Amino acid sequence: MTLTQKQQKQQRELHSKLWTMVNDLRGNMEAYEFKNYILGVIFYRYLSERMEKYVGNLLKDDGITFEEAWKNDEYKEALIDESLKDLGFVIEPENLFSHLMKQVELGTFTVEVFHKAINDVVESTLGQPSQDAFDGLFEDMDLTSVKLGREVRERGKLMGKILSTVDSISFGHEDITIDVLGDSYMYLIGMFAQSAGKKGGEFYTPISITELVAKIATHGREDILSVSDPTCGSGGLLLETKKYSNVRFFDGAELTSTTYNLCRMNMIIHNIPYTNFNIANTDTIERPAHMEKTYSVQVANPPYSASYSGDPKFLEDDRFSQYGKLAPKSKADFAFVQHMVHQMDEDGIAVVLLPHGVLFRGAAEGTIREYMIRELNVIDTIIGLPAGCFMGTPIAVACLILKKNRKDIKDIFFVDASKEFVPGKPVNALSEEHIEKILETYVAREDVDKYAKKASMEEIVENGYNLNIPRYVDTFEEEEEIDIQAVKEKYIELETEAKEIEKKIEEYFAELGI
């Protein structure tokens, strides 16, 4: 068995164990509701073990334990200062996950003990540069909820079971090079998204689509200073970019507070330093964040056809003013694209997933689309993806690739990848072969029969700036021509055979006297 095969086998086994664990523990609670508890406990275990390992390295030459050092004021002060500087947080010995597990085993663990532990780690960051990264991080883990149990004792018992189960999982393997914990965290987020149905699409983009977007966005860019996702959900698209490029900073915005907390946890658990990510809990259209910055790479999977205020004041907003029209109040799709175009640097690329309607709808959207093509020349490539690839919606989605530096390019490239996918439940997926074919076609930028077409600006103008993919990529399959004469002859032949069979049957009946 090769290392890759061993990794995949280990991942499958761990994934199966994780989801079985979730279903065994959650009882009557919906999986979507239970996610805040299980992901929160896994995250706390990660922080705790990171703290233990960090302190262990600091004290390895001193010959004393963490507990012993904590009782010495000089050591304690030094440990706090160093931990806050390098980790951004502090967990004292009595709050360590390993210490909580001892209490569970002794039967002395209570929900109040765990509540104090998670509060203490957040409070340790107050007034520190890491405060924004940790503020309110555990607020969705409601330890007073009757869904955990009507009595305090019952809630403590269930939380103890969750801690014990999480403790039983081995996330570290010396002969395995993958980020096991980060992979497991993303797997659980994906499974919770599936169980949530339509709501799941609000915080999770399926992994095959995430991989495609990240590979396109980072292609040819070995080092990227900052990546932005203005509708970042749980952060999957942002984190995927670091697999293919050296990304230093990650910026994002997320409206839903629960998902905002999940995104920050996801960043930290993937070893992104608190100094290197800035996730805002805000509405990107109404109250944008990070407006002082521009980006070389942006990725996004915005909420499809979302509503926004459409306030006339936006006609004076630099993001929208030049277009002369605002996106419809009931369809903010183009507003997200305009926001991203505004934040592109001179060599910037933005890869955004949107419903096909943005390609052809008229009125204000038609005006905005025409301006982007005719005046800004930022629409570079449009890729049609298969239907049923996204949580909670059966519709097909288009991947729009926008680029700032297109002065010498006077065409738009179209790819129809809608027919090639792996059928699945609850969503269809792209295989590695499908992803590589799309990527290679995008990079080559050459016509491929019934798959890709480079359309000139003259052709775009002739079509009234309508970018509907079938206008440019002919996927029509001619039906085999029917030979009428051959069909007629076959019919006569079969009719003759039928008459002969009927004659024989009558002869048999006569012999039998019927």
C-alpha cells in the first residue's frame, strides 16, 4: 500500500468514525444543531494540546512541568507573555483538555467546569492583538440549552460523553503527512452542511467545487500576499487556496454570526496565525469590511439571488457609482461582483460562483454586465458547471473569472462543463479528471468542439452582451439519420414473418381440434 493509499484509507476510516460518533451522541438533537457542540469541543481540544506542546517546548530545558511552572509567579508571567505573543491565547493547567478528561474519568466533571474553561481562554485574549480572532468564539455552544438535558447534571453527563469521544480519536499519525485534524474538521462541516439541506449551502461549498475555484484563482501565482472572500462562510474557499500557493494573509466577511465563529475556528485549527487572518462579521454589500485594501486574488460563493436594500445612496458608493444602475433589490448577485471588481488590484483575479441568470438577465443587470464588458473589460472566462453540485439547490451554477489586467485581450472564453460530473447524493461532484480538464482548457484558452469557445468582442456585441453559454458553445448532438426505406423494408419483413407464425398457430389448433 502506497503512502497516498494509506492516507486515503486512514481518512475514510476516521471520517466514518467521526460521523458515527456524532449520530451516537446527538440523541434527538438535529445534527445541524449538534455541530456547535462537537466542533467546539474538537476546537477546544486543539487549543489545549497546542498550548501543552508549546509550553512543553519552552520548559524542556528547565526540568519542570507546566503545573509546577504555573505555581511560580516568575514562570507563570513569562508563560502568559510568551503564549499570548505566539499563540494569541492562554489555557492554564487546570483547564487543559487532558485535565478535564481526568475529571470526566473520576466523575467530578460538570458543565460549569467546561463553561469556565472556554470562557477563560477567550478572556485571556482581552486587550491583546488576538482579541478580534477569539472574541465570542464559543458563544454558539449553549451549555444551558435543554437540548443537552433538562437538568444541569444531565447536561454535564452529555458534555462529558462528548469530551470522552473526542478524546478517543487519534488526530496525529507520525507516518501520515496530511493535516488530519484540519481535514477532519472540514469533513464534519461538510456532513453537517448536508444534514442541514438548504441551510448548509449558506456556510459550505462542496469540496470538488472549492478545489476547482482555488486552482483557477491561484494558477501561476506561487506567492500571494492576501486572499479575500467577501462571503466566506466557514472559510473553505480561503483555506483551499493555501494548498496551491504560499498565501500570507486571509481576509473574509460573513453575515451569520454562527458561521463567522465557525470560520475563525477553521482558520485557527488549520494553523493560520491570528495575525494572518481578519474575518469580519458583517454584510459585505451594506457594511463592507477591508475597504482600504485591494487584492490580487479573490474567491466567493455568494448567496444566490439574495435581497439587499438597494438604497439609492449606493449610487454614490465607489463600488457601484460608475455603472449608473444598481443591481435589483431582490437579486444582489451583481452587487457582489461589483464589490469584488472594486477591490481587485492591477493584476487581480476574482473567481465567483453565481446562478446563470447573471449571464443573460436584462434591465439593470444587463446595463451592469455591458459596462463590465465594454468599459472595464474585466470578464475573462465563464465556466458552466453541472447542475446539482451545491447544497440546497438543484440549479446549475456558473463560475465567473474576472481579471483586471486584460488590456490586450479582446475576447471572452466560454467553457461548458455541465455534462461531465460524478452523480451523487445529496450533491453531484467533479472528479479530479473533470477538474483537470476544466483547468487545462481554461489555461490553453483554445476552442474545443462542443466544450469550449473563445468569443470575440464583436460576437459578444452582436449578441447584445448576452453571455449565456449556449450562444457560444454549440453542444447540439445531431441525431442519427433515419433510413426510411430500410425501416419500411424491415417492417414488411416482420409483417411477413408474423403472418407465417399466425398460419402455423392455426395449423396447430386444427391438429388439436380446437
